[in-house]
Amino acid sequence: MVFLPGGGYAQPISASHWRTVARLARAAGIDAIVPLYEVAPAGDAERAHRFVSEVLGQAVSEYGRGDVVLAGDSAGAGLALAVLQRHPDEAAAAVLLNPWLDVEISHPAAAVLEDWDVILRSDGLRKWGKAWAGSLSTSDPAVSPIHGRFDDLPPVHLITGARDLLMPDALDAHRLLRAAGNRGTLTYAPDANHAVGHLGSATPEGRRAQNAIVAVLAGAAPIEGNPAP
């Protein structure tokens, strides 16, 4: 597993990310690689793409494409999809936890979900997203992969919760993937917040999300989540 940690493209990797990576890797019985890409303002999307693509290529050379899963959470999941759209042959599958796919937070439902999400705020995210774009437009697929290609990708498995500000774009991405014939699954948690599948498994929804992730990582048939609304 090549895992890209989140943090809004502005925060470095946290202790909770290391715990998540270790927990998932142990449960699936696999190795884990965590590329520590530079966050804004020192880093930006173009630099991160080059770095992550290099690490991903090295992982494929060492393990073989069929044994490499590209994963990430939140901003890291957005970066993972953006890299995969450029390099669709560099992973057997992708697992995107609560992905941030549009740094502009432009989905109409975001205004409603702002009151439900106890973790994220759109104003701060937009500010960080603009810094992350650097010289690129915030709508460039390298920055906001919801605008990128969804055809000819390996299976892309998404995990999202209904109380997540970023959930609408995750559902839209799943629909675009399905329309393109992608075999990835959606694990949808109706009562979960932005961190479902990341911050432990104390709730039934958290355990279901983690089981789905581990199933993909271990190469088993992925566990279907609840149907999307």
C-alpha cells in the first residue's frame, strides 16, 4: 500500500495517520509506504505529483503492479486520484477515504453539509486549496481530480460519510466511475463524519469502513457499503 496522508494540503502527517497506516497494514498483512510530500506553502500540486509518481513507480518496480494499491485520506485521497488519473497503469486499485476532490468546494450541497460536519470548514479549505494549486488553476485536474478522467482506471474504492462536507463530490466521483465501467465500490456511512475509516473503529460504521478497506488491501472481494442516496 502506498498511502498518502491528508491534512488539507497544509498540515504535515499526524500521529493518527501513522496509527491508521499501521492498523490497516497489519490487518491486511501487507507492507506500507508513506510518501511524505511537501505541503503548502513550501509544496504544491505539481511538486507533489512528481514526487508521488516517482515513489509509486519504485513501488511497482519492487512489488509488481498487481500488488500495489494506492490509498489516501481526505487531501491525500484527492492527490491519490489525481496521480492515478495521470498514471492509471501504476496500481492494481485505489482506496480513497473521505476524498477531497474539488478544492473549490463548489458543490451546491456543501452549504448544507457545512452545518453537519464537525471537522471541516469550507473557507479554510478553499484557502488551503488555492495555495496548493500554486501556478495551476484550482479547477485543474491535478488539483481538483473531480474534473479529471474516470475512464480506464483500475478499481477505485471510495469511503465516505453523510456528515462529511466532501461527501457530495465523492458520490459524484463514484457515479462517474460507474458510468466509465469501473469495478470499484462505494462504502457509504449514513451517520458518519469526515473521518470514517480513519480515526479508529469504535462504531459499527467505522468498523464496516475499515473492513472494506482491509478487504481491498488484502486482495479479497471488497465489501459493499450501503447504497448511495
